[in-house]
Amino acid sequence: MDCIFCKIISGEIPSVKIWQDNRHIAILDINPNVKGMTLVIPRFHFSSHIFDMDDVAYTALLNASRSVVFLLQKGLHVDRVGIGMDGTGVNHAHIKLFPLHREMGVELHESEDRVYFERFPGYITTQLGPMKTVTELEEVANEIAKNNNTETIIDNQ
């Protein structure tokens, strides 16, 4: 198989492992955007769209990620670790963990900048977009309902 993660798991490509069990490995990302950015990868090849995984494999991946989060929190003295499951890049299921380095514990804040994409730009962000009206949100809810052959998702009244 020509999958870089399969080659890492087999030892064909070197990596820096920080955690493993019989079903997963956790490696430091070779292209981190924060110190300690980690990838949790199943040893068995699954599609990168993790929501297609069977319930057992999906739950095991989430539980493995949680174990690695605790390791990162203690090891890097961070209170929180962000998680990404974007399904892009390498076509092998994986979860990205981002240690949230802060000067003084957890600072919850929002950026003043706003962003909105009509098309996927190749990355995901937690940055807020422009505020939408209830009417605009209902239009999206109706589109979701229509494409799922239902009349409405939930009565919001």
C-alpha cells in the first residue's frame, strides 16, 4: 500500500512515537503548527473519513486520543488540547491533537477577525464567521431536511 501512515506504522518511514497500544500509535506531527502537535493513527488502514468507521473502531480511536490528550496535558503543562478530525491530507483515519499553550492557564477568548468560506479551502478553523440571522440558519436547516427527505429537522418554536 502506498499510504504514508501505513509505512510509518510498519517502520518503513521513521517517526517519533509518544504513545501506542495494540490498535493505535500516536506520533509527533512532522509539520506541527504548535509544539507537541500529535497524530493518533489506527494501525489498521481505514479511510480518512472517520465517520465511515465501524462503531468499535471509531470509539477505540476516540478513546486512544483521549489517552494521548492526558499525556500531552501533563507532559507539556497545558490545560487543554484541541482536536481535529478533518479527513483531509493523508487518506488514512487519524485525529490531530493540538496542545493549547497559554501563559496563565486557560484563557477563553475570541478573535476579532471573522472568516467564511463558500468552498473548502484545504483546512478547517475554529475562527468564528459573520453572525447569521435565525432566518438564514433556518434556510440551511431546511436544505439539510430536504436533502434528507424530511420536512423539518426540529421545531425551533
